[in-house]
Amino acid sequence: MTPEALRAALELRDLTDPDAGEHAMQHVVSAIEYALARAWAVPVRRDPGPRVVSVTDNYDRLRYSAEAVTRDRRYSRYLDGGRMLRSHTTARIPALLDANALPDVLLSVPGVCYRRDVIDRHHVGEPHQLDLWRIRRSGPPLTGADLVHMIGLVVAAVLPGHDWHTVPNTHPYTLDGREIYVSAVSGSREATGLDHDGGRAPSGGAGRYLEVGECGLAHPEVTGGGSGLAMGLGLDRLVMLVKGVDDIRLLRSTDPRVAAQMRDLSPYRPVSAMPATHRDLSLAVAGDLDAELLGDRVRDLLGPDAAAVEEVVVRSETGYAELPEAARARMGLRPGQKNVLLRVVLRDLDRTLTSAGANALRDRIYAGLHEGEAYEWAT
């Protein structure tokens, strides 16, 4: 990372930090911690940890293999060979495990993380995460039943009445890993426990389900003894569900009408929405460029103006060999590249974009992404 990029990343407000101002996200964290501490009668140790962490803590001590794709420089933000911006708050867990001497404790690590991701209403390159690890050094070992109970406590603490289910998934730092999905609306079904460990969404009128986190039994090679429950939650998603917010950008809005509503957990009252517009781009890009990297590059290209981008959608991808010669020549496509048809949806939260303004943003994206030898500008 360049010094300028690092400075901008570290200056980004962490919405879980009370010292940076009150935010609904802090109330979500507190509600979850309180519910678990009350149910389990265990102390809570909250420690957000630093944003810059060692690669060892972020990956090695959490059992990520040397070949794990997430380690690739395209997906992780490295400062040098040994340090990086944390890609998850789980990077703080090894140090907390080293320091813990309590027989039964809940470790809580809230904070902002840094990833490469797509651009849409539910994803952002700097998401907030909450790691919750219950560590028991003595007494009966924690089990899968305890994990299911933990999920139920967390959902009920902030989304009472919402149904949930889990899907099996593998994480290097857990056993019996699962993803957690919660219904987008409450009252979809009685919370009877059905399908809570089944791995598929209920049928019928349950509505849309959103992934809000992942969990599992803490891997003994990570904990170094005893037993544990490990959970990582997406705080941005949870706040959006709690407040009824449909666009993740609103959580950081500086519009006073919006920002004033982001200080508590009361339902969000929409303010007047700006009209959306879109621009379609036909690009020649490297054959291994994926949607996450495209989204991240758009953020880098536009800087502060990236807040005007509501969504970036890959509509189609066509390899060099599958394109007719005339299409290759039109964009200057070379072997090893592919043609990506990209739709950029633009909607500034604070002002109406003019056609000229939208075209200017389109051309900045095109200039930064297109790697062909022929160009097609909007202006």
C-alpha cells in the first residue's frame, strides 16, 4: 500500500468506536454481549485490537494454509512482508488467547476490517465485524448444542422474531463450521428450532434470507487447550436488518437527516431518494480479474466519489477465443484478456447526478479498468 492509501484507511471512522461518536452499531454490539453474558454468567473481555496486524496473527495462527487464496495480494492489503491491514477481527483472537487466564470467558472483538469486495447495496470494502469467542479452560467441553444455543441468543438479542438457519461451511480455525442466515423480515415463522441446524432455508412464505455471520467449535490447535465457541458477525448487515436500511452506504451518510437516525436502533425513516442512473461499459481486462477485484478497483479509481456508486454488476464475460475478430479489434482485445460487460449503477445519496456528471464518472472508471488498445469514451 502507498503511504497515502494507508493513511486514508486508518483515518476511516470505525463505527464501533464510541470515541468517534455514537452509532447504532455500538448498540448492536452491546446488546449481543449483554445477552450472552447474562445467559452464560461469564465475564466479557472486549478488546478491539489494532487495525494493523501481523500476517502471522491474521492467517498463520488461525490455521490458514500457505496456499489459501485469501492471502493473495489481490485480496489482502499488505503493508510489507510481515504486516497488513486486518482482513477480519479474528486476527485479534490469538493475542487474547495468549493473555487469557480465566476459566470461562467471552472474548469480544468489534471493529472495521479491510477487504476486496464487490460493490452493491450489501457489500463494502471496509466492513465491520464482531468476533465472539467463548473459551472454557475447565469444566465440561462446549459442544455443537452450545453453538446452536449461542446462535439463538445472538439473533434474539437484536432481531427478535426473525427466523434463522445455518449452512455447513469450512473455516480453518473451527470444527463443525457453519454460516448463519437470518430472515429479512420478522414474524416469518415461529422460532421452533426447525431447520436451525439443517443447512437450508425453510420453504413457504419465510421470505429472503441474508448471511450475517459464520461460526463453529473453536479449533483446539487455535485455542491451545480447553474448548470454545467461535463466531464472526457482519455488523453492517445486522444494523441494516435491525433498522430496516436497504443500502449499506447509509450507515456512513453525512446527510444530517440520515446521520441523526444512525445513533440508535429505532426503525429508519427513509428520506427523499435521489434518482438512479446507469452506464454500461464494454471492457478488455485480464482473464483472471473477478468481480471482487473489479469492485475494489472502482473504489480506488473514484476515491471519495465512489460513494455515488450504488452497484457494479458484471453482466457477462467472454474470453478472447470466444469473441469474433471484429469485436476483438473494436476494443483492442489481446490474448490472455477477456471482454467484460459491466453495468455501473449511480445514485448519489445527497444530490442528483447530472448526465454530464454520470458520464464523467463512467469515463474515469473506463480509463482505469480498460486494458485494450482501442477506446470508446462517453465524453
